[in-house]
Amino acid sequence: MSLTADDLNDLDEKIVEYLATKGRASPTLFMRAEDVDTSRQWVSSRFTRLAEHGHIRDLYDTGVYELVADPREGSNLE
């Protein structure tokens, strides 16, 4: 089941925006680039949640993610 814009918290929105503009990132790279003030575990759990709902995907199980479908727009990027 896909998420909607209303289902996203502030961190989810930052992750989606970052991936929409930068293309790909790991949770660690995202945290460093965005200077996120929260735990890596929380950031990783948000990446996982977005992936479970089909909005981002883990490329070849490397921990590097890319945006597939933007929940803010209901669009499919594929």
C-alpha cells in the first residue's frame, strides 16, 4: 500500500526531497549531507518504511536507495 503526503513525517519528506534532487543515497550519506539531528537507527527505519511502501528501493541490497514513486505527488517515476 502506498503512502500519501499526509502519511509522511518531516523526516520522510526530507528523505523524499533529497532522493528526488540527488538521485541516490544511503541513510548515512543522507544524514551527513542534510545534517540531520536524530539517530541513525531512526533515519534507517524511515528509509525502510518508505521502501516497504514502494516509494524508494534499495539498489541490489547495498543500502543505497533511489526514489521510485513520490508519495507527495502520487506519481510513479518508473
